[in-house]
Amino acid sequence: MARKPTRIIEGAMFDGEIGPVSAQELIAMPESQWGLFRDRITDRHNGGEGVEARCLMCGTPVFIQSKVNNQERLPYFAHYRGGDVNCPWYNGKTKDPEQLRAVQYHGQQESFFHRAMCEKLAEVVQLDERYRKHRIDKYLPPKQNDNGRFPDIYVEWEGIGPFVIEFQLSHTFQTEISKRCIHYEREGIPLIWILSGIAPGSNIPQNFRDVIRRHRGNAFVFDHKASMASFANKTLMLSCLQMDELGELQPPVIVRFDKLFFPWNKLPYFKDRVIAPRLRLIRNTRKVWFDAFKHWDKKNYSDNMIQNALSTLPHEIPCTAVTMIAAVFSIVAEANGKPENFASGHENVKGMLNGYLMNNNGRLAPYVNLLTSLIRNTKTSGLLSGSVKSHFDRITREQATEESAEWKALKVLIPEVLDPLFRQELIYYGELPNWANPE
């Protein structure tokens, strides 16, 4: 008997600058990206900062689930409980986390294993000479939230301040992950998730992957080696498994809790395996262009260094577009407080823009829309006034679009500004560079 075709939500509308995202676009994203939007949608649904996504057919809120197909983890949109049952893309009710939790613990609020691990971790945190107090599963009154919570372990160390440990078994719930992260972020209390039962090569449940991603690609485990190291060093030590570029966990290393990096508004991590590698790649690619422009005579498009820079792009672009890229790099240098005009002999960026936008035949005339998007999202947003604005308004020539090779090239070279999805990731992790923040 043939299986009945499964309905899917074929697209969702995100708020802000992200806009519509099709099911095909979602699947094409790397997990680091669609996973981030899974987090942000859930955070927004739980009253925190994030984004909202609505079904393009019925307009009701949706979130992102995942399933494994032929050993590949694939994301898809799903309606929240209470969604429009008459939507052509409706695919049935989602499961209630409270009911699932009751099944997980066989009707109990906590398993014996969970309690035993919490007590062992509490024993370990008391080894440190900075220890002042701890509580296990006790109500913690709120300071910034409407309601308090019952952290698995609440700890206070002198000089470190309070922190919270949540120990999670193999079945964690995305909604609960989100709520706890939002709560402790508002309270200003560092939160670290310690996971159970994971190892390199193991099949990691999606909700564990969500926790690992929030920890910048780090999975923290309290195993036999971590326990031995903790007693030997008289402080909390953890086994840390880090994700590689393929999303696979590498063998663990033992790390000290107090040597982790604690961002002011997100979960701690040992090494950033999510954003830092991508930023390094972007910087290295840009360096090729900056080096080429420093030796470029602004006319010779066949210059060896320029040709080498062009080879870094995913799409072939017209040679004349090199001047536009030089103008963009000049704007970025200006925004970064290191003014340098790579594109012309004019004294500054403003003069360069005015000179190349005198009329529809100017070198930058086809790129007014692109330059506007760039400038608006950088520290140079003040350029969109006065003489530059007058020249921008005067141009009537057909413009390069986001589908053009030039725009796609700039999304690779300056994604902090021109790639809205990557820009959202940087904002979420608190890594948006100062030059790319107009405020």
C-alpha cells in the first residue's frame, strides 16, 4: 500500500530583514544556521529576544523541527499547537512537552540517575576553596523575571559569583532549553548545561545539538575522567567535546570551569566552534583584497594581485566591478576608523562617491542600491545625506540586484552587512563588529 504523501509547510515569513524563507532554502542551510533560527524562533515564542516566523499559507506561527533521513539531519517548518487546522499545509498536532516529560520520567519529576548526578556535581563544586554555598533543585527567587526557577544546581563561588548547572539526560526539550536560557540571561547568572551519554561518533539527539550550538559547538560532560580531575585539582573540571566543521564531535579534553569564556549574554564555551572559524575565513579572504588594493594603480584590471583576488569569489564578475569592490572596501575602512580610499584619487570616501556618481555613466552608477544597503548598516550611515544623497537620487540607471554576480560576491566578502542571515547570527551571539553597527 502506497504511503500517503506528507504535507509540508513550503515557506515561512520571518520578521525583520530576513523575509520569506522557502522549505528548499531551509534545507540548503548548514545546521549552524537553521539551528540558530530554530533557537531564535523558540526564544521569541517564550517571550525572549528572537525572530518570529509565520506560515506563508495561513499566517499562524511556525517553528523548526528536524528529522533524520538517510543519516542526514533535515530541518522543516511545523505549526505550533493551536495552529490553523484548515491550512493546506497543516500536518497534525505537535506533542505536548509536559506529556513527553511524564513519559520520560515514568510519571516522576526526576529520575534517580538525574538526582545522583546532581549530588555528585554538588560534591565537586564544594572542593573549590572559593565555595560559599549551593542548592539542589531549590526555588531561586527572580530579580529580573516575573517568576523564579528551580535550577538543578545553584552555586556561589567567591570572586566568580553565582552560576547554575543544568544536568540533562538524553531527552531534553527545546522549549525548556529556551526558557531556561532566557531566564538566566535576564538574571545575569551564567548557565552551563552538562549532558549525559554522548561520545564521538554517537547519534546526538536534536535537542542535545541545540544545547551544544548554544555553547558555541561545545558539549560538556561530567564523566569518570572529569570526576577524577576535579578531585585531583579541587575544583570543577569537565570533559569538553567540540564539534568539527562537519558537525561531528571530537574526542574530549578536560577543561576547568573557571577557564571557560563567559560572554556577557550567552552560554559559556571553551573554544568557539560556530562563529570564530567563519569569521577567520572571511577575514582571510578580505585580506587578499585589501593587499591587492594597496598596490593597485586603480586602472589595471589585469594586475596579478587583482586577478588573484577575483579568484576568491564564487561567481565571475565584470572586471569593471573591481572599482565598485574597491569603493566598498573604502567604505568598510572608513567605518572601521581606518580611512583609506582604494577606488580613486579623491581625498576621502565622500569625494570618491561624488566623483563616481556624477551621472548615469559613472563607474558606481549601477550599484547605488547595493551601496545604500552597505552604508545604511555601517558606521558610515551618515554618508546617506547631503551631496552623496543628491547624487544617489539623481541616478536612474538600471541597478544590480541581489541576484547579480556583483551583489553575491559582496555577500561573500562583506557578509556582516550584506548577508541578513549571517548578520542575524552575529547579532545573536554578540559578535557583530562595531563598524557594522550603525548605532
